[in-house]
Amino acid sequence: MTVPANQPSMTALVVGGSGMAGSAILRELAGKATVQPLALARRPFTPPSASVRIINADIQDSGGLRQALEGYRVTHLFYAAHIPVTAAMGGKFPINPEAFRRLLRRYAGRREISEAILHKLAALTFTHDPEKRNLAAFRNVLMVLREEPHDLKHVTLVTGTRYYGIQAGPVFNPHWKLPIRETDRRFEVSNWYFDVEDELKASGVAWNILRPTYLVGQNEYSFQNLVLALSCYAQACRRMGVPLLFPGGREIFSRLWEVTSTDLLAKMAWWVASHAGCQENDEDGAASPVVNQSFTAANGDPFTWQELWPRLAQHYDLAWQVPEQAVSAERFILEQVRGRGLPMEEMLVYHLRFIDMAMICNWDVCYSMAKARQAGFHYAVDTLNLFDELWRADADHPVTQAVARQEGSG
């Protein structure tokens, strides 16, 4: 096979190109004249730029992946994919916020938590991957890209802050402290993040690991989109003629929260990848502060729902309320829908359950971004303004419009 002579200096394969992280990374790479971005995904999707080439392949099939990449010489890998571990839990909507909430109530305040309970926690928060499918898929991709004609120079792996036990908080994590830093020990429960991170570090390829928290940005294909989920909830409340009820209750309303702008994550991904080959960049041969490092990727701009919720209500011209105790957004909307004899759209159910899962964590969360900033990454995001901008864009999003049409029918 002959590799085209006009290859750019970087041929970047983004695995998980249709997801929240992957699509943002593609947008960032598409603006670089020296980069040929390739988007790998199982299903066809519309790329963010005409310069992005779509590669349809299954990362669980090394032979098919090898064939799909014929004609390319990949130099950089951006891995932002995961094999869903929810299917083994059964059901059309495996997110189960009520079971998680019961678990928290039952074991809050206990000094010792059994392995069985931690195993259940891992299953409820989607880190448990008993068949190691995520590790196998990651190994497939690395194996193929380390063969001719590829020239793999650097891998950027996107995992998440569940590495630190963000999903467990002080209830289950005996080492919980704030702010969360890269030097904090991993939360030792079953977690496929550990599998792929350890595999990458042992691969011998220059690497970086980025750990975002709740991703906030524009994406038409991902259901794990907090901004879009909140837009759908607000639109449903508006169509039902009810106030925008805050599902977390009074306690969570004042808790510190953090999110990750997908633009910030994408810029950080480019920042680390552009340092590949610069492991020794000082005159005295000192190691690069960037390459072969893990970085938390959060906005570094904590907020409270007390600040944010009125802004969401204002965007949809709604009154808002905060109940004393937590309520389920799904149950609240379901009661309104049934009371009007309307069906409940499956798409809306998933978004509402995603909100309910997010609202369970009744503890403060904040991250230190000092490591990345000291290494030279200075991109900053105003989180409240970011939500405002995205909600304005989501007003015309086809998903929120579909909710509006469905909820308004009858």
C-alpha cells in the first residue's frame, strides 16, 4: 500500500468522534492547517468541518479497523471513546438515580464500607466493566496504530474525574478532600478508567491523560449533555405550564459544582498533543512539564445552582421553585404528562434521568487547575456565561424543539 505523499505533518485519529469530547476535539483540529483530522465512529454522523474525514469502524474489531484505516498514516491518537457498560444492567434506561440515592442514604456516616457495596456503587455509576471490553478495545486501537504504515507519536486519552471518586464523594471515599488534584490517589473501586490509563502508561508511546468532569457544550449525538438535558427539562416545564422545579432540593441548591467546557477540553487536547516530541525541551535536558502527564480538565470556575437556576428559568420565561427535599425530575414531569393524558417521549426520559443522576451528589466539588496552568495552559472559561450562551443556542436545538412539540400535543 502506498501512503499519499502530501500527508500533513499530523494525521490525527479521533476515536469517539461523534461524542461530546470527540466532536469538540475534531472542531479544534479542523482549524489547524498542519493537521488532517480523521473521525472514527461506529455510526455515520455529520462532521463539524468538511476537512474531517469519517472512518466508520468498530474498535472492538481490529481487522475491520485495520482495513478502514488503509491509505492513512496516523501520527496522533485522541481516544475519547468508551464501550457502554450499562447494557449488562438491563433495561432500556439503565441510569438508576433512585437506587443510587438509596445507597447514599443507607451508608452515609458509616466508617467502613464493604467491598460488596463498593462494587454496587461501581455498577450504578458505570465504571464497572467486568468483561474488560474497554481495555480490549483500547488495546486493539493501539495495536493497529503501532503497525506499518502508521507512525504513532503521541496518544491523548480522555477519561474523567470518576478516577478520583467524584461519584462517591465523602460518603464512600475515605480520602476525599478539596480541591481535587492530580496527585490525589485513585478511588479504588472497579473502574475501567484504571485499565486503559495503566495500559497507555505502559505502552512506551508518549502520552497524556485528560480527566474532565460533566461536559458542557454543543453536540447533537450525545445524551450525556447536561446543558441539553436542562434545556429539555425547562422546555417540558414550560409546555406543562408549571414552575421550573429544582430537583436537588434545598441542600444541593447551595453546593459548589464544576463542569468542563468541551472547548476547554479540546484546546487542552491540542495543547498536550502539540508538545509531542518535546519530552526534553529545556537546555539542561529537564523533562517537559506537559508530555507523559495526567491533567484534570475542569473550568476551574466553581458555581452554585443558586446562581445558575434562576438564569435557566429566565431563558425559558419560567417561575422557579426549590423544594426542601430532593425530587425526581423524571417523576415530576411524568406526573404532569400523565395528568394531561399525553405520552412520555423516550428521549425526554433519558435526559431527565441524567439530570436526576447529576443531582444526587449532595457535596461540594471543586478542582485545582494549578498543574495545567503552571505547565502553560491558560485558556479560561466563565462558566455562568457559558451556560447562558449554550442555552440561547439550545432554544432552537432539534431535540428541545421535539420536546416542545411532543409536550404541547394532545
